[in-house]
Amino acid sequence: MFDISFSELALCFVVALVVLGPERLPKVARTVGRWSGQARAYMRNLSNELERETSVADIKRQFQEAQQALRESKSAIEESARSLTSDVKDRITPATRRADITAAANAAASEADAIDAATAIPPAPTATADAPAAAPTPTEVTPAPAAEPPKPRPAPPPEAQYP
């Protein structure tokens, strides 16, 4: 930085010795050394702080870039999801929906008919001239004749409710 040779330093030392004297020169040298050490420490701390700030700025920049990349990928995923749902909606037309519903209803009706046929109660045997009617077996259940629903019983008189 500064171009100071050994002869210039020696000249400064001789001038300081003459001006300050041998008694005060060691105190001044210690003070100057302490100040130069503090200045070096200050500069070292300043450079470390600047390096930390730049690294923090780099980390912040990288974090913001990562956030931006995530936002872009999120918007791309949302857009592809929207396009897929619109494609699916376009492919499923109302006529197709009605045909699917009709097919499902027909399948359910045929299943219900199959279940009814499997669980149907066979008709009771009838008597003919050749053979008398057979008695129902204990496993057969005869359906009850259709009758009117039972009538509700009248409520007892109030005095009969509380003895």
C-alpha cells in the first residue's frame, strides 16, 4: 500500500527518540501498538460481518428463488389439474351420464329380481282328484292373507291408569 522503506522507518524512529526522549518513547510505542491492534481487530470484524451479510443475502436470494420455483410448479400443477378436470367433464356428456345411470338401474333391478327369485316362497301344493293336498313341512312358511292393518286399541280411561 504505502511504499515505506527501512531507512524511512529508521529516520522516523530517530526523530521520535529525539522529540519524545527515551523515557516517553516506550509508552508511546505501546499506545501506538495498541491502537494499531484495535484497528486491525476492527477491520477483521468488519470484514467478517460483511462476509456474513453477503452470505445471508445469498441465502435469502436462494430462498426466494426456491419459493418462486415452488410457486411456478404449484401453478403448473393446478393448471394441469384444471385441464384434466375439464377434459373429464367434456368426455362425460349428459347422454353418457344418463346411459350410465340407466345401466346401473337396470343392473340393480336384475340383481333385485335374482334375489327375489332365490328367496321366493314356493306356492302351496293344491289338492287334486288323484292326490290329497300335502301338509306343509315345518320349513315352509305360508304367507299371511292380506288383511286390513290392525286397528289401534283405544286408550284406557284416565282413572284406570292410576290406581
